[in-house]
Amino acid sequence: MDADQAVPANQSNINSFEFSGKTREYFSIWIVNICLTILTLGIYSAWAKVRTNQYFYGNTRLDDVSFRYLASPINILKGRLIAFGAFVIYYLATMLSPVAAGIIMLVLMLLVPALLVLSMSFRLRNSAYRNVKFDFDKNFKQAYKVFALPVLIIGAYVFMINMFMPEPSTDPGAQPEFPVLIAIFPLLIMLLFPWWEFMITQFRVLHAKFGEVGMQFNACTSDYYKMYLFAFFVFMLAGILFAVVMGSMGAFFSDSLKQDEAAGMIAQTMTMIMVLMFIPLYLWFFAYIQTRRTNLLYNNIDIENHQLQSDLKTVYMMYLYFTNTLAMVLSLGLLTPWAKIRTARYRASRTSLMVKGDLNEFTAAQQHKQSALGEEMGDMFDLDLGF
């Protein structure tokens, strides 16, 4: 931008994201990744992830400048080998000793917050825009505060199931008796889940940086409860409507046909209607949660007064999910690249950055600060564990 066209410091302008990826280009990357991953028994998957991310990052632009993905496949492979090794150890322990398996599971659960921090740090430190790398403060203490309660609840639930679940009865007519606490735990997890999701999202945003600039997160816990409560009530209303329709149809067929003929026809009709009603309801629920969650995240991120914006639409996301799934099923998976490209293009088209002042000046300042500080040795300890 020329000096005489510079944006005043107090003026805001909106820069939209753009995605320029093409199905034909990505298909060639995708099919090679699959073939080499199979031939190498999964080892090439680390290189496949780097190639895929480099393509999607490189074709995502903001203000005509693309993002960059800088990760090394070797570091990704190390993280996956560690995760695979932990799984193998736990699996062997389950065959040798339930006590040993429980101890290993407890250790792994205690390590989850630290592993998540390392994984988030890896992802951000290997992402860059205009030669400015994103960053993540590895605040392990705060991470354990955020994850402590959910991990304890889930751990206690698994422990109680293993310790207090009744043995299978040889009497076919006997009804299993479940301890009251085991029945309460799933409800408690459901009630705490929106709060937990908010806490995790807030932790991830507040410890993320662009260069040396931190991010702010302006959402609150009630936003997440509203999201899930609305989805829950829609499901409840749909369930009531479904019950009314099924009851009405059952009464109609029972009055119109003989009892033995009505039973088979009612069962077939109810099954068909159940499937037809469940598919759009499931698509709506999935699309609504994904859309609302993304909009909540981006619309509440502030980067030194530069505001991200997201305006995804639930109905269009339903259409994308349905057509993408149908295309992939009918093509036996060969249209997966097409589905990913069109989804990425739509997401980018509905995302923008409201810039206060001049984006060029902002990124240039971050380049200067980051170059002055240099790279941290901590990069070598970051791992990609698939979180």
C-alpha cells in the first residue's frame, strides 16, 4: 500500500479471507498421500499431513498474502510414535493385569493436559503469516487447572464402573442394578460440558499469540450453554413431534387393518419415518453445533483491536455436509478432495478480519519484534500428538 493511500490509525476496514485451492490439484496430493501411507504402513502419514496442511495454508489468503505451514514431518512422526507406544503399553497391560492397566490409564490421564499444551504449541508455532509466526505460551499450571475437574470426573466414572458394576447374572429374567452414582456421572458430565468447552477455548485463545501480540477472548460461559440448550430443546420438540406422528399412524393402521396385518405394516412404516426424520435432524444438530461453535470462537477473538469475524450459516452447512457425504459414498471416497475443497472455500468466504488502521504496519511491527527476539529453543520440545 502506498504512503498516500495509508489507512488512518482510527479507521477500520474489513479484509476477507480467500481460498484458491482447486480440486484437481488437491486430488493429486491426496491420492499420492493415501498410496504412500498404505505402502509404508502408516509412516508416510506424517509427510502426508505436512503436504496437506501446506496446500491448504498456502491457498488461504488474507489481504492477498497466503499463510504458511512450517512443521517438520520428522517431529510429527515422533509425536505419533509416542502416542502409538502409549497405546501399545496400555493394550498389553489390559491383557496382563487390570491393576496395571488402571495405573497406566491414570498416568495417561494425568499427562493429558501437558500433552494438549505441547500439541497446541506445535500447531501454532508452525503456522505463519507474512513471515510472522504464531505462538503459544506453554502455561502447564493453568492447563492443569482447566483440565483438573473434567479429568477427575471422567477418571472417577471409569474407576467406579470397573469397581462397582454388578457381575452378569445367569438368570435371564434378572434386572441389572446400577449404583446410583454411576447413573449420575453421565448427567454431571453433560451439565458441565458447555462450561468445560468454554474454559478450554478460552485457555487456547488467551495463550495464543501472533508474533508478540496476545489475543483476547470476549465470549462467556452462558454463550456455550445457550448453544447447547437450544440444540437440546430442538431435539426435545422433534422427539415429541415424532411420538405424536407415530402414535397417530399406529392408531390409523390399527383401525384400518386387521390386527395381524397392521403390526407388520406399522413396524415398516415407523422404521422408514424414523430414518427419514433422524437424518435431517442429525444433520441440523451437527451443522448447528459446528457453525455456532465456529462463529462463537472467531467473533470473540480480538488481536490488538483487530477483530475476527465469522458468519457461517447452519442451513448451508447442512447442505454441504449432506452433499459432501452423499458424493463421497457414491464415489467410494474418490470425491473426498472435492468435498474438502468446497468446504474450505465456503468457510474462508464467510470469515474476515476487521482491521483497525493499517494491516501492513501491524504485521511489519510484529516481524521486527520477532526477528529481534529470535527463535526459542522450546520448539524442539513441541510434539504433534493428534490432539
